Amino acid sequence: MNLVSISSKADSDQITQQIKDQGHEGSAFWTSGTKLGDNITWLWMGNGRPVSFTNWAPGQPDNLNHYTESCINIFSNDMVWGPNTAQKWNDIRCSRELNIICEESLIEYEYCST
Ligand SMILES: [Ca+2]
């Protein structure tokens, strides 16, 4: 199991729906998104791929707190963060304690002929 990686709007919509269906809209969640490598490039730690699709909340990523926000979380709907932020992404300190969303690993094989 890995922290979730979100590669498309369909992935993002599915995760948002699952959060709502399970009654966790009031909770914030970790994803595997991080820029800890070079503090510039966002990657999904779960699968090693670049972050291409994004679902940032308005004004995010803002790298608040002296450039220490290097991980991606999903906002709750508690309206602390303003309108149109529910279940959108935020850059946040990687040391925060939040709920997690995991996914099963997808192992990809390449077949070679001999
Ligand atoms: Ca932020």
C-alpha cells in the first residue's frame, strides 16, 4: 500500500466522492505528492511520477511558513480556508499529522521477446 497518487481528474473526482460517501468531508488527508527532492518539482512519492494534473485550492500552492510547505494534502470542507476549497489541494508542512488515503500498488511489467 502507498499513499495515494492522483493522476487525473477522474482519479481526483473518485477520491472526492469516496471521502463524501464515507462521511469524512470534515477531515483533511495526505496524498503522496511532495517536492522534497529539490523543493521545486512536484512528484507523486507513491508511484514516482510527476504531478501533471492538479486540483489546487484557490491561492495554493502558497509555500507559506518560510518555504517549508513541501507536501500535498487534501483540504477538508470546514470552510477555514475559504470558499471553493473543499477537497481541493494545498501545499503543507510534511510533518503535520493528518489522515491518510492509501491505494494498492500497481505493478507494471514489460514483456521482452528473446
Ligand atoms: Ca499552502
